[in-house]
Amino acid sequence: MQASDLLVRCLEVEGVDRVFGVPGEELEDILFSMRDSTVEFVPVRHEQGAAFMADVHGRLTGEAGVCMGTLGPGATNLLTGVADAQLDKSPLVAITGQGGLERLHQESHQRLDVVGMFEPVTKWNTQITEPEIIHESVRKAFKLAEYEKPGATHIEFPEDVAAEEAHNRPIRPRERVRRPSPDQKAVERAASLLADADRPIVLAGNGGIRTRSSERLRSFVDETNIPVVGTYMGKGAVSDADDHSLFTLDSGDDDQAQTAIERADVVLAVGYDIAEHDPENWNPDLEKRIVHLDFEPAEVYEHYNPQAEIVSDVSAGLRAIQEYDEAIATDTDWYADLRESILDDVTQEPEADDPFSVERTLPLLREAMADSDVLLSDTGSHKMAIAQNYPTYEPNTCIISNGLATMGISVPGAVAADLAVDSNVVAATGDGGFLMNGAEIETATRLGCGFTILLFNDDDYGLISEKQEDHRDESTGTKLSNPDFTTFAESFGIEGYRPETWDELGETLETVVPSDEMALVEVPVE
């Protein structure tokens, strides 16, 4: 077969249904090979959108999403979304075209060192220099992308190699590589620290969501009464309806969640990456005793220097601590007041004369969404409110990018989410992030997607303005002007709404969120 046919056959064997990307001349052979396969190529409006779609697909399913772009600007446009997947621990495989090998030794049209460029933002990447290595390279790319901790990999495919003849066959995936069991001495040390603690607390990170770890974590806190505070990417590891949940590290008008971790004497960090939330914020005085439980050893950091480290499958580590003969338990008295205060804050619905705000919109949104529905947040001031105030009841139902924290992810991410799950999907965004990839509405309608875009409009890069105001009592370089967003939505053939009262906003959300149709709801905020 042709080498491009073998590449696509390998994708089929890996179970790939879709490849998101922008076509290019150097991808011609791959595109025609894909046309005659079970893999659908989905043309999108920008390579960054393609990478975000693959990123969110990987995060929701645990199976690597695939994106593709051509050489030069196609590859550079993919880079941000690939980096987002890497820092957010989302399995992703990126494929880029390249010019013929005969011209790569010299300066030539659109030629960049793409493999070198992707090196810092991938777990592994390579150039296909001959057809004989295609099957091994594709298998390796998927294996490494999906193995804990997951992330991004990249394959560069020169156009002359794609046209050559290939003789190998795809390598079929075997049973997934099993993660190591926890070390008994590490378990003993961790269990002893927790048993001796008066006020232990669990810090649940992104790793507490993956690989069914949340099921074991919920059992653990039920048995021990230890409260849980999450990172932004750990939301839903334990349901916020559970009395043990203190939402996220920044939840509560008066930083009640932060107060809880200040009161705690031992922190059990479950699947926690310091890229999600700087430990200096919750361990500024280096006084916390920390138990690290994750798939990899702890990062070396002055403010995160654990007394015990269990490096294993997270679920197996929790089980081992539970089954150890040390009695681990706490009472709820030391944190119950904090949970009650957080609940009062996040469930407070708006008064009729209150101005529109993100915080007071969230109770209305939560009422319109089922427990299993997926909220995907862009980055901006609204993200902070969602992370702190939006009750999340199931894993992977509140998707927040907080490793790279990338603007522009919500609309393309919602396309992937709508294709990946049976639940309703809402893309929450600000005006700044929305217009970065708003053209992917066309991709969504072409694919028959049905999700809601909730657009908070303040004509500003609001989060940066807030930080400048905090630092200098004024802001600069952040003001924006915007189109009529409802007209913009209608130009793509979807409904656009701009409610003027809280009652109207609540009724609109109750109508559009459960619908199978695309819609945009604009909420003007101060």
C-alpha cells in the first residue's frame, strides 16, 4: 500500500473516528487515504481550534484526540492547543505535513524545524523518514499519549515519504500497560501521618478525575470523614453535593476553602499537579505535612516537599491507605461551618434589581443543567467564578483549562464535547476568548452539533483589568469593542439571545440548554 494509506490504517486500528484539522498541500496523500477509510477528516476554521477539539476529546474520553495541520503556519497554529493538552494532561496526537526530505537541509518555502518546535510541549515527537517506521511510530505516539500521566505527542510526515510504497501492517494495541502497585512502606508512612492528624484534608487535583480514581476517592472520604478541596481541574472528583466537599481552593466570599486548608495539619494531595495551583498559595509558611499520591513522583518545589510519597495508580493507593490497619478518621466539626458558608454563597440567586454578573448567573445555569451535563469554561474572569462557585456533581462535567489556561478553547472544545458525550454541553466564555475561535460555530453547525454558548460580555479583557486595578487602582490596554453578538450568531444560522432581566435569562437557559439546537446567549456584565 501507499505510505499514507498505512498511516491511516494505523489510525483505524487505534480506534480513531475523527481527525480535526486544516487541509494543506503537503497533506494531500493523507487526505485522500482518509477519504477511503473509516476515519473522518473534519476540516475546521483554524488549526488552534483543531488542537482544542482533540484536547477536549482526550480529556473527556481518555482516548487520544487527533489533530492535523500542514507545515509552517499550519504547525505553528497547532502549537498552542497541543501545549494546552500537554499541561492539562489530555491525551492528544498531532500530525503535521512537511515538505520533501530533499529540501529540508536548506532554507525553503514555509520550512521550519517543526519537530524541534514541538519538543518542549510534547511527551514524544518524531519525523517519519521512511515508510518502514510508520507502524511503530503511530503505535508509540498513541501509547505514550494515553499512558499516565497523559499528554501530547507529535508525528511529522514529509510529503515525499507519504507517497512512497509501504509493506508493513499496523501494530494492534494490546492490553493497556498496568500502573505499579503502591509500595507498602510508603503506604505505612502515609497512613500513619493521616491517622495522627487532627484535621486532615484531601486536595484533589486533575489526577483524581482520571482512571476512575474519583470512585475510590468518594469511598475514602465517606469512610474517613476527611473533607475535600479541589483544584479547578479537580472539580467533580467528589460531588459538591457531598457534605465533605469544600468546592475549590478559592471558594467562598471570604476564602472559606482557603481557611480550611489553613486549619488542616495534614494535606493528602491526590492526583495534584502544581501547574494547576501554586502550592505557595496554600503552604506559604512550609508548615503543612503533605502526603503525595499520584502516578509520578512529586515535583521538587520548596512549598511542596511531601513527608510521604505514594507513586502508583491513584485508586490503588487510596485503597491501600484505606485497608491499612491504622484507623484514619476525623470529625466534621472543624470544617462544617466552612461548607455551610460556601453553600450559602454559591446558591444565592439574584434579586430582581441586581445587575447581571457571572456569579449570580451560575445558580440559574446549574438549575438548567442535569448532573451529567458538561460545562466547558474558557479562560477569563468568568473562569474564576465558575471554578469557585459552580457546583459540580460528576467527574469531567466541568472542564477548565488551568495548566496552560488558554483563551479560545471553549467553542472548539464544546464541538468535541458534544461529539464525545450524550449529555448537554454549555460553552461558557467571555467576549475576548469567544472571538478568538468563534468561527468554529460554522464547524459545529456543519457537524450537526447542538450546544449552548453562554457569552459574558464586558467589552474588556476583564481578568487583566481586575488584576491591574488591584495593583494600580487603574487599568490600561484591556478595553475592547465588539460586534452585535446575537446578529453574529444568527449569521451562522443559530439562535442568538440577549435577555434583559434575570427572569428572562433563567427562562432562556431553561429553554436552550436541554435543546438539541445550537444557541448563543449573551449576558452583559460589569
